[in-house]
Amino acid sequence: MKKQWREANGQCPGGFFKKMMGGFLGKFDKSECKQGKGEYKLRRAVIVSNPEGVLQCAPGSVCLHDIEVMNKTHWGWKKGVFLGLDSSVEQSEMPIELVNLPVDQKVEAMENLKMTVPISVLPNAKPGMFEFNLRFRGPKGGEIGEPIPIKLNVLASEKKPEPVVAEKPKEEEKMSHLEMVKLAVKLFDQEKLGQTFNECLEVV
């Protein structure tokens, strides 16, 4: 039977399977086969553009950061990839809200992806310089691509001056008749004001 099959098809049975698998294996890059699993994952999102400037943002505000990466593999991204914080980042120590930005665009092999990342600074964030990495993650949360470094300077919050409330004028303190007489005596005898005592008393 083998002999008859060979004579009819002009090749051995294994040639059919080799041809069928050839198209599938053709998608593999030889360089990718030589790479380790970790290096291959990094090539899933290679940084093309990530401005090195420092983001300036006040507490309770949002600043935008543009990035661009390239999928330098021969396989497209699966549905459900999102951009989050690198696993090395301790969220409790960061002055920003958790980053979780879904990738809605389909990223094919050797294709670029541009994204605008909103960085939300917490209202109670303390001023200072912070550095952290963003990272793309697969549908199951596994990290792919290169770490994307970000520098953030949280500005000191401007304290609004408290409104000045005008003090109510105090009610005039009423002097007793005896106090008025004593003051009039002082003005007349000691200060030599007024021509008569009665005149000083009237003024007081």
C-alpha cells in the first residue's frame, strides 16, 4: 500500500505533513526560536516612543502621557491586553490611582500601538518626585513587553487664603458718672485742658 501511495503521489506520505506544517512553522522567526521565553515576552511590546520629560501634576489632577510600542514578534496580541503598573511597583507607596487601561485596538504582528495614558494624582498626595514603571499585561495578568519608565513630580497644593471675616465693632463701653468725673478732673487739673472743669466734663 505504501508503494502504491508513493507511485500515485510521487512522494512519501511524510511529505504531505511536512508541507502542511511548513506554512505553520513559517510564521516563526528563527531568531525568536533562539530566544528565551523572557526575551520573547519583552519583544511583544518594544518601546518606540516614551518622552523622558518629567510630568508635572498637582494633587487631585490628571496629566496625560503619550507612548508608542511595537509588537516585534510574528504573533498578534490576544484580546484582553491592558496597560497597568509594573509588578515592581508598590501601589500603597504611590501618589497615583491604580492604572488599568484596556487595549481596545487589535495589535497584529510587527505592528505599532500608540496610547495616551492618563495619570491621576491622589487628592492627598504629598509633593515630591516619584519614578515608576508601566507594563502591558495579558488577559491573565502576565507581564509582556518592556517596562515603560515614568517620572512624576507632584506639585505642592496651593492653599487658598481663608476669607477674612470683619470683626464686629464692640459695643461702646459705658462709663459710670464717677469715672467720667475722675477723667474730667484729670484733663482739667493735670493736662490743663479746657478753660473750666465743666467744659472738660461736657467733653468727656
